[in-house]
Amino acid sequence: MSKHAVLLIGGLTHAEKEWKAWSSKYILKEFIDGSRDDFLKRLRDGEYDNVVGLYRSNMSMTITGPFDSEVVSLLPASLKYICHNGAGYDNIDVDACTQRGGRRRPTSWNIGMLIYLGIAISSTPIAVDDATADVAIFLMLGALRQITIPLTAIRDGKWRGETPLGHDPKGKTLGILGMGGIGRAMAKRARAFGMNIVYHNRSRLPPELEKDATYLSFEGLLVQSDVLSLNLSLNAKTRHIISASEIQKMKDGVVIVNTARGALINEKDLVDALESGKVASAGLDVFENEPAVEDGLLKNPKVVLLPHIGTNTYETQRDMELLVLMNLESGVDKGKLLTPIPEQKGKMGGSKGHL
């Protein structure tokens, strides 16, 4: 029986040995370096026509650009799985992937469901939870203390400079927008500081996951939070979910932390709120137009800035690469992804495997 082909886009840093070991069971194809035009040409020329699953990452954007409708329309008919390295996958056109190939007729067990035969997508939750939550706590504490001011002062030979009094996390209400794995990991850490946890999610969590956190409406979260942490995916519905109108509903002196995606916040509105004092401080690891950063954020010493390093640890990077490979293997061998993206759960027709 012939081997199935799998495609690696971009290189591997920590799991190359595991990838190479697959040569005994799969045909390994690689697009490690090049340009979007080169990638599109290879797709048009049929170089990947027998590929069943592929590995890509946020970093591979520099090679292929986004997996938008143009790329999806050229992907081979054989392709069933896109296994993505990253918690965020807003550079993949999920709707185009889901709907490609049409809709399956309902059967007795899925009457009323919309079952598509398109391309299934996985991401890397779980693997990123702890490292991202660690950075979120770091940013929260730094924002509460407005740590940029004394850090800059001491390096400039001014000792404390104009460092204001900070705030303790104890007794503060931490509002988590998006109570997935990262949000829950942050809540776990925040409890150790004596914080009260409230959250808003697409749906309320079961008691074993919710623990002592309080479920609120979106507006209730805005109103009650002393610190608001953004831990949700970016899509058409969540883009600029925090803008001037939402900020106006928040407490005076609120702290905002974002380790998810920059475009969840209208950065110009955030700059205005920081300058007016409505927002006391912010901790940001992500930005709307990376690697460019809004000038008003760069110049404001009340903002703690990091260059999107939430998962930048050896352990987490290796775990992410391995999880992508596990998804790819499970998809090709068993017809089922281990960590499918939420938007596709219950929508994909799947298969009995490709062996």
C-alpha cells in the first residue's frame, strides 16, 4: 500500500528528529524557505497534489503569507488536515477551509447538523497555557506597579525617578475575557495573589472547570473588573471587542492586560484612555499591526510592553511542535485531530482514516 504524503512548511527547531523518523511511514515533503509566489506556483503545478496533511505555523507566515481564500482555493483535493503551530490561527481562513468540498447529507445521527467535508484544522492549546499565563501575570503585576517607570529611571541614573505608588493584586477583581485553557491557567495563578476571579465566555464552564470563578455577562465583566485580561481568539466577531465604548463602561483606573491578539483592542482608543487616566495602565504582549507598535503606546511609560514572547520558552516551543506532529499523525492515521479548533467542532465530516 502506498504511503501518504505530508508537508512541512517552515522549519522545525525542536522536533526535527521526530519529523525525519516519519520517512518510514510517510512521504515527507518540505517547503522550508521561499516566497508566497513560489508556494502558489508549486500548488498550481501540482507538486503537493498527494498531500493529506500539512504542518504550518505563525512563523511560516513570512514564507507563504496567510492561508487566505487564495491559498485555500489552490490546496490539493487530497488535503484533509491543516495542523497549525500556535494558539491563535487568525491567519487561516477557517470558513474557506471548513466549507471546501461542500456539505454532507444528514444521517440518522446528525439530523439538523451542518456537516462539511472540508479541511480540518488543529491548533496548539494546552501546550501554550502555562507559559502564556505566566507572561500575563508578569504583565499584570508590572502594570499594577507601573514598572516601566522605575526600570527606565534606574538605567538612566535617576534611581526611582518619578515612580508612583503602585497597587497590590490582593483583593482586586480579575476579569478574564475568554476562559479557555490560558484563561483558567491565569485564574489559577491569580488566586495565589488573593484576587477574586470573574469571567465571560461563549458559554458558562462546568463546575469542575469554573471552580470559584463567577460567570458574568460581557457588560458585567467590563463593569466589575479592576484588571481585565484578554484571553480569547481573534476573529471577525472579536476584532476590536475592546474599543472606546467598552472602555467607557469600565471602572476608572482599570488595568488592561492582553496576551492574546493585538487587534482585540482598538489601540488608538486605548491610547486615548491611557492619556485621560480612564485606564491606569496596561500590559501588552501583542499588538494590532505587529511588528509595528502604536506610537502612543511606545511613548507612554504607564504601559508595560513585550514583543510577543508569551510562548517563548524552550519547553513550550518543543511541546507545541510535538503537539502539531501528534495532530498530523492522528489525522492521517486515524482520521481525527486531537485538538481541533472550536469553530469546527461538530461541523466536520471527518473520516475513518486514510489507511
